[in-house]
Amino acid sequence: MDLNALRTANPDHWSKATAIRALTLDAIAAANSGHSGMPMGMADVATVLFEKHLKFDASAPSWPDRDRFILSAGHGSMLIYSLLHLTGNADITLEEIKNFRQSGAKTAGHPENFLASGIETTTGPLGQGISNAVGFAMAEEIQRALYGKRVVDHYTYVIAGDGCLMEGVSQEAIGLAGRHELSKLIVFWDNNNITIDGTVDIADRTDQVRRFAASGWNVIEIDGHDPKAIDAAITQAKSSNKPSMIACKTHIALGHAAQDTSKGHGALTNPEQLLAAKEAYGWNHGPFEIPADVKSAWESIGSRGAEDHAAWKERFAQLSERKQGEFNRAYAFEAPKKLASAIRAFKKDTSETQPKLATRASSEKVLNVVNPIMTETVGGSADLTGSNNTKSADMGVFLPENRKGRYVHWGIREHGMAAAMNGMALHGGIRPYGGTFMCFTDYARPAMRLAALMKIPTVFVMTHDSIGLGEDGPTHQPVEHLAISRATPNTWVFRPADTVETAEAWELALTTSETPSVLSLTRQGLPTVRTEHKTKNLTAQGAYVLAEATGKRQAILIATGSEVEIAMQAKEALEAEGIGTRVVSMPCMELFAAQDESYRKRVLPAGPVRVGIEAAVREGGWDRWLLGERGREAKAGFIGMNSFGASAPANELYEKFGITVEATVAKVKDLLG
Amino acid sequence: MDLNALRTANPDHWSKATAIRALTLDAIAAANSGHSGMPMGMADVATVLFEKHLKFDASAPSWPDRDRFILSAGHGSMLIYSLLHLTGNADITLEEIKNFRQSGAKTAGHPENFLASGIETTTGPLGQGISNAVGFAMAEEIQRALYGKRVVDHYTYVIAGDGCLMEGVSQEAIGLAGRHELSKLIVFWDNNNITIDGTVDIADRTDQVRRFAASGWNVIEIDGHDPKAIDAAITQAKSSNKPSMIACKTHIALGHAAQDTSKGHGALTNPEQLLAAKEAYGWNHGPFEIPADVKSAWESIGSRGAEDHAAWKERFAQLSERKQGEFNRAYAFEAPKKLASAIRAFKKDTSETQPKLATRASSEKVLNVVNPIMTETVGGSADLTGSNNTKSADMGVFLPENRKGRYVHWGIREHGMAAAMNGMALHGGIRPYGGTFMCFTDYARPAMRLAALMKIPTVFVMTHDSIGLGEDGPTHQPVEHLAISRATPNTWVFRPADTVETAEAWELALTTSETPSVLSLTRQGLPTVRTEHKTKNLTAQGAYVLAEATGKRQAILIATGSEVEIAMQAKEALEAEGIGTRVVSMPCMELFAAQDESYRKRVLPAGPVRVGIEAAVREGGWDRWLLGERGREAKAGFIGMNSFGASAPANELYEKFGITVEATVAKVKDLLG
């Protein structure tokens, strides 16, 4: 590349873009760690986007109607940190840039939405950002339909790399965006032909232009270092009625000795090469030094949107008070006041004599109560609507011709669904939930983990939660999936035992603002076991005494979900033999762990033998409750799974794997000696 | 559809295809469960494939040079069961068909490779079969290059549905197959436009023909009910120098009242409609009844390959004895005899005074010993070759121009890599291993679980296995991933502490024939802790006494991987204060669990306080060893993670999260009271 030609052709642009490249080089040299090449390659695209198109107000990074900017290629984090710092974001000070990747810095190795404003989503695991973006763009469409163009009207911009496009989840995202004609989604592909192992074509020769076009995208190909071409492409993309992909031919690590090589992808810390690159840029400034005129030009960009923002505030103020309240409430992830009373009334109405009901069906009943009073919920399923019971009566289907539709047919795309739901939650104003079979937690995992890390309340409705699904067999029967979600920090895993607990789990999932929930629901019918104390949300305590022992308490049975029924029957059998038995229902281990010790000891006093019952592996967090955290609390046993399941009718499988009343009784007696 | 026209146009074909449809209807009616529509829609394609093209010998379903047939749309399991039964497979008797989806039957809800011969892979989780198939086709290319066309020369056929193509992993598979010009891979797309939630276009409007073409595939579009067109398309596909996708326009549940509807996807059990469908087929036979002439025609198809098979045996016999032995040994997943001695010599040579070495680097050293003597290994990485240390010196890169290359650049495709590795193992003759960062277990999960379920020895090389990776931060730092793999049945999770244990872990991973292994390896350097007893493979026992207490044994420290170093230093500090401390290294919990009780008790005697140390969550199976299975064994504590990590240099993170010698010492003293 002839840098001189680039510089002289557009000197103002060049100095702004070079500021990004210089900060990138300096920060990574200081940290001795990071990824230099991508910010250096995409600095021109980002500069034009921020200067000419991105609607934002650096002094108000959470202005709801801002355009969203998502760095899907999150390893290039110095790009976004540079942009935030240069435009005057209050979180990303020069000090933070200097502390890149150091302990306590907001400038973490990869962009983390919970550390600094202006970072819309946490990226790094590739393919996530572009998939989140689909949810952002859907949320914008839904909110625009609800509140009007005067209040909601913004674009979602994404920078994605070759890694993002090779990850399978990107295909799910591309298919969704194309189908839903998300015309306000604009993706820049950093087409630099370099991955860590070599040139892209050692692993892939996909024609990305044809690939995106095949899914209904508008595609534009440009030189990613030509400011005019970048500007024109964005202008064209904004006017398209399709989502747009702008293929930007770039040079990774532009101007550095490592330009156009895999080495350029990583940390370029060699001091001589660093200086040589700066010299090639015509950048004669010390480390972390940004000349005042350049900083000032960038700050003008940062304040460019202030007027727009002020005008928006006026328009927003013209909404009815009710609408404003609803908008702000949803953005704050606050549940409406009437939710609590509606759930309480629903629980009260639950008949203990109702026929057996699967908790997935209970969940649908709850949704029929919740969705009409929470206009911010958006539901969906990965092509299992009838099985996941995720669609309540009044939702309407989200489609280009019905942007107010609150139900999404995600297709057979568990991962894309989970990532897009995260995007909806991050966008603000939407509380998303979506369903699949619990076993397919596996497909959704990367996005489920990120929901937890990002502290967003996405709800994962996971039905068919054990061997109780029967004939579909071990490929569809979760045994380790409760363990997987329970081992994940900041995740609430609810396994409700009946309709009452299902309603309580939903209430908790819908009122938290920072914890994703996994609802583990049955395919098979269950009786109502919670026949008393229905007013208070006992699930909020994580575990509680469902049935007290008659006579001397010799045993405590702890069970979740479908196995609470077994515990209740085992209690009856044991007490018939004079063995006083308490039953503890434990719908949420995480919430039980959060109770104070005195409550936990009241529920699980030392002394009686303990048996846990759950049609899953014991590794799912059981030992802490069975044995006590420091051990020596109780003699204990577990009735559950220690292998994969099998294909057969559900009742036969419970027998086959020994998850029965008889086995529970025998285990208690064995422990009592 | 005018069934009458179809029938009269090709009566012989029709009766064979109808036998599949009739068996499907009858088996699903008997089970009152299953998926009828797909086998009914794809019966014509399958019939032509089996009759005219598929190279197989029903009496020898594991003939190594057979064509592979993979039902990626595994819910249509009655298609493959019908085909196997009709062609005379010994496992799938009529009795098995009648017991479809019942306890103990080989005809499980979804096809399971370990239940019956002729089932090449376990499918059901969508997208897996087509991704396995890429591995099958790569294995064929590699073996053909090694043994010649006279011994290895077969096709891999796949039936995939809309669900398979919507799952993101299919894009990874398509990209790989296109890049590697896997011309012997032929995929039939069951283009029936129906998913469970409705027509495909409620969720996707991707032009699949353009999509496949964009990744370098040969694409043919046909009427999936026209035998001549099917035959011609397969013939054309076989002669292409690209992988082929045959888009078969079909009618789901052909001829049934539910034809072309979502209802047709599921279990069609209505007796009147069932009879009406059979009548429309002109099939006047009772349930499960196949007329002798039709059965005989199918059996001729089943024996069509016998001659080919016999000729192949002769050609195989012409290979040198050494080659034959190598071929058979690899197919049997038997390690070469010299592996054990080579590993032993390697361990012996390990200097205890070598500088600190990351276990990922130790792993590369082991691979440099192993790969030259195990010609069946095929390694690779999902674009992290230099970080995963997966490429040994002599491998060569697998590419169209180098089919003998034993190293695959998988691209940024963890899921596709894992699924294709499974395919290689299932094909036979190849022992695959592949690397990524441990945190991206999340991406590979669906295939990792299936490796365990399918009982194949795929090796997952997971480096950067804790906060010890440092600056990349929490998106890249596993904390729950040891727990995830340990909770999965039939999975060995190795977390070696040094070079010696790394070699032992590899030896075990390379000698098992039915258990996948996860190697959890560090980014950061570790000292050699195993300075004695290097002859025996102590990792095979799962855990062992690395260092005995001096004086009275008051504490046992149990640690894995990088934390064994901390345990050794803590022991020193504790013993300086007169607290006799044993250190147990526990590189593999699963293998320790498999030891007899007396050994486990020798390693972990009741009495001394126990502290576990692992830079991961306690839910990773720890309590069993800390507290004893039934509790009351010991007072215990754990030093590890209970949150996500952070971005900073590794040593600072260990301090920040309290995984230190000091914290260990304090915990022991606290427990001792």
C-alpha cells in the first residue's frame, strides 16, 4: 500500500484514522499482549462510520435511540477502545488505554459490555457479535413498531472478521436477518484474507458475497481504505430494503512490517517496527500522544449527535406518560407492578386436583398470564413451538409484515436464537425468552455462557428435561445439562415441580435485571405437589420444606422437578414403616445458596440421612446439599443417572435406571443401617 | 401427487419404495411415536441409491471399503431401519422393526451406531450427520492416499433435511467440504419445505443452491420422486470433482392425508388415514407384511455387493503383510506395540530440572514422539495451531494436493472440527485429535457429547485451560468447562500437571477404543513435579500419591494440572509448621473412580482434612473426593473459582482469585481448627 498516497488524498481522514492505529500500537506494546492488526486494518472504515454516519452522543452513551456499533471481531478491542476514548467517552480515559489488559482496567482483553459504557456487547468468542446484532436489529424493529419512528429509528452496525463468518452461528444469523428483511442491519466484513494459521484459503474458499446474497442480503464490495468508497457504501446500505454486508478489502496491520501476514493478527510489540510504522503513517508523536487538533476533531464527532439527542428527548417527551413509563420501565428491566399480583392470583387458582400437567404446559399457562401485562416480552422457539409451549395466545408472529409480532419462529437454530435473544436484551426495551429441548443446551451454550457473563436476563425455556421424554432416546435426553448450567456462574437454573413452582420460577426470571434463567421443564405430566403456602414465592428461597416429617425426622429427601413426586411417594412409604421423612423441594440451587446460613440449616439440619433425587447426574451440584460444604454433615445418597439414557417409554426408563420410589426407600434404609 | 402415475411409470421401483413407506407407517403406529413424513418423502431417493449406487454387502456391514450412508436427518430413523431390514442386515430383524422405540430394541428413536451394524453414526441432533460426513470423506481420501485406490475407494452419501441445513454447523461442514474438494461426498437435501413450526420460509428463505455453490459445491436440482432423475443425478455427482449436493424436491409424508404439512413431520398414527395411504400406494398387505417378491428384490440389492466385496478381499490380500496389519490395527483402534515403550522412554528422558514448560508444549513434545509411530493419527486445530501446539514436525498439511497430509487446518470452526473428527473415527482407520481453547468447548459441545455417546476415541486438545491464560480475559477463561466434560458420561478428562503426566494422558487417550478424551492443558509454564516413579503410567489410576506427608499425616491436598505446583509448595509451607501433608495429583477423576475401593482409600484415607485445588468451579466433580461419596469421610475445603475470571496477567489473577499457596495453607489450618 502506498500510505503516502492515502495520506495526501485525504489528510483529515488520515490523521483521525492514524490516531486509532497509533493508540493500538502503543497500548499493545505497553501490555505486551493483544491483537494489533485488525484495528489497524479497519481504522478507515471505523473512522468514516463514526464521522459521517453513526448516530451517537459520546456524552450520553446509553441514549436509547443511538445507532448501535458492535465489534464482532472482539479481539480487535483496541479499535473500540480507541474510538471511545477519542470521541470523549467518559469511561475510556487515556489512563484506561494505557492500562489496556491490566488488572481492574475497563479496557479488558476483549470488549466487555459491563465494564464500560459504549460497549454494546461482550465479544471475543467469534460469531457472537454478528448474531447478537440480529437481535439488536429485531428489537429496533419491534420497538419502532410499538413507539413510532420519531422515538425509535436507528441502525445496527457490525464489524465482523473472517473468524465470525467461518463460525457456523454466523449462518444462522445471516439466514435470520435475510428472512426478516432487517434492513437497518449493516455488517462490515473485514476482508483481510488472514487468520492465525495463515491465509483464509488454507481453510475456506467460500465466496462470501454469493453466500450473503443467497440469504437475501444486499452486498457491496469496496476498498476498505478508501474513505469515499466507504462513505458511499454506507449511504447505499442505509437505503436498502435488505440487510447489508459491505465487503471491505483491507490490509491487516496496515503499514507495519507484518502487514498482510498472520503475524500481523497478533501483538506487534517490536519497538523498531512500531516506530517504522508510525513513521510510514507520518505520525511523529510520542507513545499515547494525540495532537490536540486530531483529538479535537474526534471530539467534534463525539458531540455531533448532541443536537439529535436533544431533539429526540423532545419527541420522546411528546409520548403519553403511560408510553414513556412503559418504555423506561422496559429499558430498566423492571417488571410491571401488577406482575406479582397476577402471579399470586394464578397460583391461588391452581387446583391441586387438576389432572397431571407437564411443567412445559404449566409454563404456557403462566405465559398466558404474563405476556398480556408485560409488553416487553418477546418469545420464540427453535422450531419446537408446540413442544416447548412457548407461544401464548396473544403474541402475533414477528415478520416483515408484522413488526409488532412478539413471537419469533427462530428455525432450527438454537445457537442463533440464544445469541439474538442476548442481542435483544442488550438493545434494551425487550425481555426475550426462547425454547428448545434441554439437551440442545449444547448448541446454545456459547451464547448462554455469554448471557451470564454479560449479566443480562435472557430466559432459556428448556423442555423435555430428562429421560422422562421417553422414546426419542439418549441423543435427546439431557443427563448432564443441569450440571452444565449450574456450573456456570451467574445463572439461575429452575427445575420446578409443578404449576405453582413454574409460575414462581417465571416470576423470578422476569424480575431480575442481571441474571439469565434456565427453566428446566418436563415433557411428562406431573401432579400438583405444592398444595399449601401458595401466596409467598418459595422458589425465591431456592429450596424449602414441602412436607414435614411425621414423628421423629430420620431422613430428608431432596428433589427437584419431576422427581419431587417420587420423593412425596417415598416419604409416604417410609413413614408407613415408621421412618419420619421430610421432603425438601429444591427448584433453584443458586437461590438456595444465596440464602443465609440459618435458613439453609433450618431446611437441611444436620443429623437425618439425606437422599437427593434428580433424573440427572450427581455432578449437578448435589454434593454440597447432600454432604454439607465442609463435609461430615450427614450420611447421604443420590438417586439419579450415571450414564446416558435410552429410547423407550418414559415410565420404563425410570424403572430401568432405578429412579423410583422403591429405590429411594431402599437407599434411605441402607443409609440408616 | 398422482401416486398412480408414479406407480405405473416404475412399478418395480414403486413396490420397493412403498415397502419403506409401509414399514414406516406400521412401526410408528405400533410405537405411537416417531417421525413418519421424512422416510415417506425420501423413500424414492433411498431406494434408487441403494439399488443402483450404494456399494455395500448386507452380510458384511463393516466391510471397510463400503460406501457410507449417513442419515443426517436422524428423526427419520425408520428410513434406515427399513433399508437395513429389507436388504437383510442381521441386526435389524422384523422383530426389531416391530419393537421400534421400545426398551432394549436396536431400533431406537434415533439411529444409534452402537446398537446395530449398518448405522454409521448416531444422528438426531441436527447438522451432526452432514458434519460427520465431512470427516468420513476426509478419512477416505487420507486412507486412499495411504493404501491406494484398489483398497480404499468409496463414497459417502448423506441425507440431510432443512433442519440440518439451518443449523450453523452445516455451514462449517459445507465450507470444509468445498475447500477440500471432497468429491466423493454426495449430500441429498430433502427439500420438502416443511419444518415442525410450519413451512420453511417462516424462518428461512436461503437459496440453498446458491449457498452450496458459493462454497464450491456441485449442485443438482431434481424431482425427488422421479427414479430416473435420481439415478442420473447420482451418476453425475459421482463424476464431479467437487462435493455434490442433490436438491431433491419431495413431498413429506407422500400419499398420506398429512402430506406437505407440519403434521406430516410427526407420528402419523391415525388408523384410517394409515389404511388410506396404503390404499393410495396400491399396497394391500397387512401390518409389517412385505410380499415375498418385494423382500426378495430388496435382498438382491443387499447381496449385490458381495462379489465386489470378495474381489476387494483379494486385492486387500495383495497388500504387504505390514500394510495389512497396519490397516487392521488402525481399524481396531489398537495402538502399535511400540507406543508404550516410546512413551516410557520419553518420560524417562524428562528432566526434572528442565525449565518450566506449559503442558500444551509438553503435549507437542509427546506428539513428536507419537505421530511418527502411529500413522493413523490425524491432527488439527481450529485456527490456533501455534497456541494449541497440535502440529508435530512430520505431519504435512491435508489439502487436495496433499491427501497424505495428516494435519488439518480446520479454520475457525470448533463445532465442525469436532463433528468431522467424530466422522473420521467412525469411518475407521483414523485416530483424530484436534485443538482449540478450552473455553470453546462450548462451541464443540454437541459433537463432544456425541463422541461420548457413540463410544469413539476422539481426542480434544483443549489448551489455555484456566485464568492462567491471562490477558484474554473471561470470554476466553474456562471456569466451568472441566465440570461440563466431567459431568458427561463416558468422557475422560485429563488435566496433567507436567510433561510426565501429559505423556501418560496421551498414552491413555491413544489406546482406548471407546472413550473420547479431553486434554486440559495450560498456556503457562509449569515445573516438572513427577520426578520419581516414571516407569508406570500412574495417570491410568486417575489419582496417586505424588508426595507423602513427612511425619503425622494431618492433611491431604488434592490438585490437578497447574495447581499441583501450588499444592507442592503448600505442603512445604505446612510441613514447616509441623503439619504433615500428603499431595495427591488427580489428573483424571473418571479413571480414579474406576479404581477399586481399596486403592481409592489408600490414596484418600479417612481422617486427614482434605483441600482440593483447581482453578475452576468446585462443581467439577470435587465433592465426591473431598467429602466421600456417602459423606462424613473428612472435613474438607476447596481452593478454586466461583465466578468468571478477568483480564490481567496470569499471576495477578491467581492472587486476585485467591488460588495461592497462602490461601491453601490457611484453608488447611482453618479446617484443622
